[in-house]
Amino acid sequence: MSEAPEQRLAVLIDADNAPRTALKEIMEEIAVYGTPTIKRIYGDWTTPNMNSWKPLLLETAIIPVQQYAYTTGKNATDSAMIIDAMDILYTSEVDGFVLVSSDSDFTRLATRLREAGKKVYGMGEKKTPQPFIASCDKFIYIEIIRESAKAESEQRTQKRTVPQSSNGGVSKKTIRLLASSIADIADDEGFCHLGALGNQLSKKQPDFDSRNYGFSKLSTMIQAIDRFEMRKQGNVFTVRDKLAR
């Protein structure tokens, strides 16, 4: 899953639409994609229900940005976050943005940042509307981040087993997605690099994540499906669809 770890990222979190109990796991996931040089979280910090955020923000060194709710029913937090994102776009040297929210109001923002040539990672819960998901280069479900962290903890005492099935429990629809993505970028021998396959899958389906299917890595997922062949040359993995030949 690693993708250009040298990227400088601006992390902007909508406190009204992000689960505080998963903040640590979210920041650990962000580190996979780059270095968070800007970390801000937006909300009305004068309200009592925001008090439980404080120890979490101190632990992760995230700067809280105060935004009063001027009118009932209107989300001023969204506007503040969007304005800051545009300021950062034009005044700071960042390679990409991480938008943590399950709110579709950030769909146009994500699209605009990508138009400017910035990488956009979205993080939200599974209730996130599809337009916001599709507007990101990659979208990661917070529930999957939590489950992955829990699984890693359990692996310390129990070895994880791959689902016992000829296709590893992966649906035919997903297998077709994998096969078509391999075909898109395969060389003359039918092979493609595993990393390039991961990028192609994200382009076709921004919320694609091997963890959604119970696998910690894309390589493990590919190995569990009989249709595909994977080879390793040094530190490079290549994949082939056996039915394509």
C-alpha cells in the first residue's frame, strides 16, 4: 500500500464528522502515504461535547481550529476547512491533502485540489456518500482502519489464516475488477508490477482496499485467488492473469 512516502501532506479533519476514538489509527494510516506537515482539526471547541478531543490532540500534535456555529442548522466548520484548504494550496508547499470526513460537502473541494495537481486522500466512515469517495484519488474507510489495527494486535498471539476457498472468499465481481486492471497495464507477457496494479485499482475504484476483503495486503489477496499468478524478482512482485493467455 505504500505510495510515495516522501509526500508532504496537509491533514484536515472535520471534527463534526470524524470518530475521535479512531484518531490514533487514522494518523498511523496517513503515515503510509506521506509525512503530515500540516495537521489541523476543525470544530466549535467551546461546546462541552468537544472536551474529550483534547488529550487525543495533544498526543497526536494536531492543531485545533476554532469555528463558532453562527446559525443553527448551518455547518460553519465545513466552510472554515474549505477556506483553509485553498489557502494552503496557494501558500504552502504540500504534495497532497488528506480530508478526514464523511460529509459530501467536501466533494467539490477534493475535485478542485486534484485539478491543481495535488493528490487527495479521503478518510471517512462507510456511510460516506459516493460522490465524495469518487472525487478522491484514494478513499479509506475508517472502519477498515480500526479492524486492521485490531487484527494486527491479535496476530501477536495468533497467526492469521487465509480464507479456505479457491478464490479466497473474494467475489466474482472483484476478481473481474482485478483481471481487467491487470489487462490494462500488463506487458507483452501478461505481467504487471504489483504496485502499478494497486495504483490502477485506486484509479478505477477509489475505495478499493484489500483490507475490505479481509486481507492485510494486496499481495496476500492475489495469492489467495487461483486465477492469478504472482512472481517475485528481488523486491519486485509481478502479477499475471492465467486466463488471459
